[in-house]
Amino acid sequence: MTDQFARVGELDIAYQTLGDPADPPLLLVMGLGMHLIHWDLELCRQLAERGFYVIRYDNRDAGRSTKIDAPVPNLMRAMAGLPIEAPYLLRDMADDAFGLLDHLGIERAHVLGASMGGMIGQEMAIRRPERVLSLASLMSTTGERRHGRPKLRLWSLFVHRAPQRRDDYVEYFVRVFRMIGSPGYPVDEARLRELAAATYDRGHHPAATGRQLAAIMASGDRTEQLCRLGVPTVVIHGTDDPLVPFRGGVATARAIPDSEFIAISGMGHDLPHEVWPKVIDAVVTNTERAAAPAPA
């Protein structure tokens, strides 16, 4: 598929679309350092077959979207719970998403966000609930530090930048997903290597990922705002997620009134093919809640 570009303020946001533009729009928001291609094309096709106009895009500082000209803040300071000055926050990334929807002439959309993308989706629903038809928060959390803290063995991923050479990056990518992936499902290493190489070729910018991580850490706890949310929401989380622990999903579901919670046994911080049907069904059911008439 060919990337298209939306001018959003001073940024160029890379995006792709699938499906019939007359169908309800479904915006897919990806996580930390990830590109639009990490929404698997076949998964996107299956969502389009369920009646959605699917939009996947690169966040700022990822893929082929604009890279921000700013240094990476002191992440060790942030990990210690000390305040940092980030060049942008999750709310700015939410505004990027709205800007993309504006470019496409879309007033309201269903939103599916994974990991950091779930946090951006939460910010979208908090800031402009009239523009979010429904929210699916996948392997994400509220921003409350205790609930979102990864397992200790993964802290090294945040301290060390990814390698610069292509071959080294592919090995690094595979190693990371072995660490954070789903223990209950087989690993498709050939697919991982293919995806790693494609990611590198689309644009490898380790500092950009550091700025995104700073945005997460500096954006704070959304729990209070989520408790006032009126957007139909489903929270989906793997029971074996080492990066954003299962308790992070539980906290998200508890915070959002009337949200549905889907726990997927054996799933880590990735989306194995085997769980796609359950995730797609959960998203579809939640969008149907949004379309249902309000009780008299």
C-alpha cells in the first residue's frame, strides 16, 4: 500500500486507508516507536470486512511522519518519578489524530488504540468526546505509575537505544518481541524478522522513540478524567503482558464508567493471529453499543 500524507499544523502525518469511505471510520492508533505497518494488513482487511473504513497512521516521531526537532529528556529522571520537560505530551498526539480526521473530512470516528495508542485514544475521548464514537483501549493503562510499571527485566529496553545498523536492529526487534510477546501462543519469527526489516526501512529513529516515551511519562495520571468519560469503551488486555501489566488494563476498565473488560489468557504485549477474532468481535460489539439508541 502507498503512504499518503496529511498536513497537521507543522507536521506531516503518514497514513493509509482500507475499505469503503462510506462505512463508519475506525482509527487505529499504534504504540511506542511503532509504525502503521504494525497494524497487520490482514487484520486491517478483516476489520474492513466487518464494515469499517479503516485508517492506520504513523504517530509523530514514528515511521514516515515528521520527526520533532528536540532533544530526548532525561528518561532516568522520569523513571525515578521526577518531573521532566517533554517536547510534547500525549494530548498533543491526540490533537494530531484529530488533525488527520479533519484532513479526511471525518467529524467522528471509532478509535482503537494499542499500548501508547490506547493512551492517545483515552486522551482523544477525554478532550473531544463528541468526536469519538467509541473507544477500544488495547494493552494500555491510565498513566497511574503503580498500575503501568513493567516487569523489572524489561527496564533495560527503556535505558538503551535500539541499534543503528539494519542487521543489528532486526535482531534487537526479534529479541524485544520475544521478551514482551505472548507466552500462550507460538512465535512467528519469520514474520517478526520481515516486520523488523520493513520497520527499519520505513525510518529508524531511536531518539524519536525516546521523545515518545518522555511524552508518556510526562503526561501524568488520567484516572480522574477517565472516571467522567461517557464514551462507549471496551478494554482489552492480555493476562501475561509483561510490559503494561494486566493490572493496568483492570485499572483502566475500573476507571471508565460502563466499560466492558476483555481478558485474553496467554496474551502478552503483542497481537498473535490467534487472538484477532476475539479482539475484532470485542471492537465490533463496542461500536454497536455506540450505535444503539439511548434508553428513554
